[in-house]
Amino acid sequence: MAKMGRPPVDVPREKRVNLRFTEDEYARLKAYASKHKTTMTKVIRKQLEEIISDK
């Protein structure tokens, strides 16, 4: 029988960063992600990439 579980990824995400939000910040982030049918993590990663990219 084949091994079950998540498939391996090319670049594993092993590092973590913990963030704290106010109730208002959290609600706004959650609403934005919901409106755009994505996750809060993807929203944060996308914005971070735009800020730190060499564009």
C-alpha cells in the first residue's frame, strides 16, 4: 500500500514568526482574506513579498 500523507515540497517552510494583532486588526485581516477567497497567511505573505522585493 502507498504511503499516505502530504507530498514533499521543493522549499519547505520550517521557520515560524508569531504575530500579535489587536481585535480590530485581526477582524480586518480576516474580512479581507474572506472577501478575496484566500487565507490570512497568504495575504500576509503576499504583502510581505511586495514590501521586501527588489522591485
